[in-house]
Amino acid sequence: MSRARNHLRAALFLAAASARGVTTQVAAQRGLSAWPVPQEPSMEYQDAVRMLNTLQTNAGYLEQVKRQRGDPQTQLEAMELYLARSGLQVEDLDRLNIIHVTGTKGKGSTCAFTECILRSYGLKTGFFSSPHLVQVRERIRINGQPISPELFTKYFWRLYHRLEETKDGSCVSMPPYFRFLTLMAFHVFLQEKVDLAVVEVGIGGAYDCTNIIRKPVVCGVSSLGIDHTSLLGDTVEKIAWQKGGIFKQGVPAFTVLQPEGPLAVLRDRAQQISCPLYLCPTLEALEEGGPPLALGLDGEHQRSNAALALQLAHCWLQRQDHHGAGEVKASRPGLLWQLPLAPVFQPTSHMRLGLRNTEWLGRTQVLRRGPLTWYLDGAHTPSSVQACVRWFRQALGGSWGRAGTGLGEWVRVLLFNATGDRDPAALLKLLQPCQFDYAVFCPNLTEVSSTGNADQQNFTVTLDQVLLRCLEHQQHWNHLDEEQASPDLWSAPSPEPAGPTSLLLAPHPPHTCSASSLVFSCISHALQWISQGRDPVFQPPTPPKGLLTHPVAHSGASVLHEAAAIHVLVTGSLHLVGGVLKLLEPALSQ
């Protein structure tokens, strides 16, 4: 559906509203619930998403954001204006009992743990996160589930028409993509009457549009690292300053153990704002005297996220005078880098249940399909990729990936993409110890043409740009592979445990490259080549002509056909992981 057609619909809607005597001034005093929902049959979910996609930011807007970075007030005032035009005031958000969470890695997992813990108490939860993996409605959840297509469509058009109605010559009628969804989430949570809302920061903190939240109940900062350097700064200390921007006067905040530099920045920011900031004790400290805590998310790094989530949930329950907060079992008055330690308490049965039941797709997720095992992790920063490598190697175990007992050879495949201002060479270098037999690169596009799938459309880049980026990734990988194959590097003994012979490594002389690389134009083509029809769920139509004309693709097809086990790590981008999940788990699109 064209943009002009939607504007015509909006104009007709506004004309009808005018005929009913609805003035802009009156409309500004009414919430979205007072607005009628268009009932035209063609105004379905995909139409709403296509219209939403026209609000995607482009490179020019990002440059504008960078220039305005020194003036957060300008950006926050613009967001408050959009909020007012939508029918809400900042004070209305206080009723949402918000838990506000930022960080570089693990903030989404922390939010997922926190939401599931509090939901286990019987509370009605809202959860706003980004990005989405398969469908955009995943970003706005109620009781852990993405809102339905019908609910998304209803609230989208209500907000869209409201903003069209209240525009004037002095302002842009529509906010950009992420701001629109943030506004929509606030309306959904208020209209659906959630008991609390867990809100994940988009980028940074101080200048993020979610930071119009004035009185959260509690704030959290997960592990810090380097990411979004063009927007947040090129050092961890500068990034920490941005993240600390969500602190509010008198509102408790918690963080996990950080390097001394960024932790000192968080401490200073908290002191300037008069925010009580606490350092979380480890999960081991909370487990003392009780059974180990089982986590629904794999990976050693998730223990830090779970420890932060427990403190956020415990603090929220205490501040809301909830009877199930649990008793503090130890006083921890000690200071570390001049930060008080958060209390050690005995996790309640509800907390244990919430941690155990937490699901967060695309993060340390494993799908086992016959001879294929897919390892999905959207790691996209150096520290998160390091954690991903540790998880992947641990998941393969001491046998380094043998499937069953003595069933034959196995193959390890990397499927990778990186976007934005991230350094792909640095990320790929961290992945080298996994000793992949093949490295496959493709854009974050499920199909070459995404016109039939609005949720996966991205208007901020062209196909030529993303394919060029993939070719650059391949060049980086090949260069690293050549370095690894040098005599100096091969003279050192491998630190990896012994395992079955790789189909690719065995025939090679000791000083040749150990892996081959390929670039595909979309995720579907990459998965078709990797799976070779052996995934019982992913059964695409006949592969397109030319898929096996490349020598490596042709020879690799035979290798993958014969392998007893194929282990595939998908990483580098959450959007890539989302596209893979869409194809491997069709139910997620329904």
C-alpha cells in the first residue's frame, strides 16, 4: 500500500472527525481510547507495519542526532511535544510504575529476567524492548507475549491519526520509527492497565527518547562496553556517562561490577543527580544457604544479568510495598569503589520460578534439527562476542561437536553479519578460535526482495550497500584465515580439546587455510546452502539457479550432505538472528 494512499485515508478520517465537530483543542484533551478505530478490511497488520516503516531513520537524520548530541534538552523536549500531541503528559507515565534499564550488553536479557520474575507474582506486566527479531509487535509485550496483530493495528492507527490531527506548521507531523513505537508502547500499557512496565533503553540513556520517563520506580545498568561510538563516544567512560543519564533524583539504581573507569563515571553521575546507586552482589552470594538458581537463558554471562534482575525486582516489590519481596538475609554495608553493595536476600520461590522460566529468543538459543544444530546469539560488540564464543565452545563440549557416538565427521559453520559503525574485523578475529570450516556472510534480508514482509523491511540502506558490506566481511575473514595459516601461528599447540576429524581440516596440509568463505545475497539462500535440505523444518522450494556454481559452494554442498553433524553459529547482528529465526521457526510469524 502506497504512502499516498495512507495519507488519503488519514485525510478522509480527519475530514470525518471534523464533520463530527472534533476540534484539535478538544482532541488534545482526549486519550487514544476515545478515538475510533478504522474498520476498513485492508487496514490490517502488514499495512500498519508498512506505514510504520516509512518513519525509519536515514543516514541524514542520524547525522542530525550526532550534531544535537550535546543538547539533550532539545531532543527530550521534542519527545515531550510528541507525547503531548498524542494525548499524554509526562506525569501520566508515572502511573506505569516503570523499571528503566540501560547498558551495552545484557540489558535485554536483564529486562526479560526482571519481567518474568514479576509476572510470576501474578502481576500484569508490560515490556518494551528493541529491536524485534521476526515481527515488530515483539517490541511491545503484555504478560511476556507480543501484543496481537489486531491490538498492534488498533493502537498504531489511533496514534498515527492522532499525530496527523495535531500537527501544525511548526513541527514535523510524525516522529521517527523508534520514537513512534515508544509513544505507542506508553499508550498500550496505560490503556491495557498493566501493573508495571519494564522499559529497555534504545541507545545510550541521556539522549534516548525513553528518558522522558520522569519517575521510574528503579533503574538498572547492565554490563558496559564499546558500541554505537558515533553516537555515544569512543571510550567506555564516555559511554558510561551516557548510560548514567537515566538516573533520577531519589530513585534507586543498580549496576553490575564494571571496570573501574566506567564504574567511577556511573558513581559520579549518581552523586551529581542525588541518585542512590548500588553495586549488585554476585549470583553466588544470593545462592548461599539455598539451592542453586536455575536460569532459562544459557551462558555464564547470563548470571550477571540475572543478579541485576533480582535486585531490580526485589527493589520494585519493596517500594511498591508488595508482601512477597522476601527477607534480606545479610547486611552488606561495605563499599567497593565508593559504591554501597546492594542487599543480599534469599530469592523467593516466585523469583526462582521467574528466572527458570525466562525466555529471550535469539540470545544463546539452541535449535536442534536432525543432523543440524543452530546456535543463535545476537552478539554485536567485542565483549558480547567473547561471551558468545565461550558459550558456543562450552555448548559443543569436550568432544568439540561430535553428534551421537562415533557417527562420523562433523562440520562447523559461521553465519555472520555486522551493521552500523561496528568493527567487523575485530568481531571476526574474536570468532577465529572456534575453528570454523566455513564462514558464510549475508545481509539481514530473509529474501532478496522483502516487499511481501513488512516486518523485515529496512529503508535506511540499499541492497548494494549491504552486499558490499558482506564482501568486506569476507575479505576480513580471508585475511584473518591467512594469518592463522602462517607457520608461526601453526607452530603453537591448539588449546582446544581433541575431537573427531573435520571433513575440511583433514585433507589439508598443516599450513593451508582451514576455512572457506561464501557470500549469499539473502538469509534464505545462505540457509539453503548450509542445510542442504537436511533441516526437517526449513524446507524451501528448489534452490535458485546459480546457488552452487561457485566452486566452494559446489564442493561444500557434498561435504554438508555427508556430515554426520553440522553445528552452525549465527551471530554478529540481532537482525540477522531474527531473519534466521523467521525461516527456521515459521510459527513466530503467525
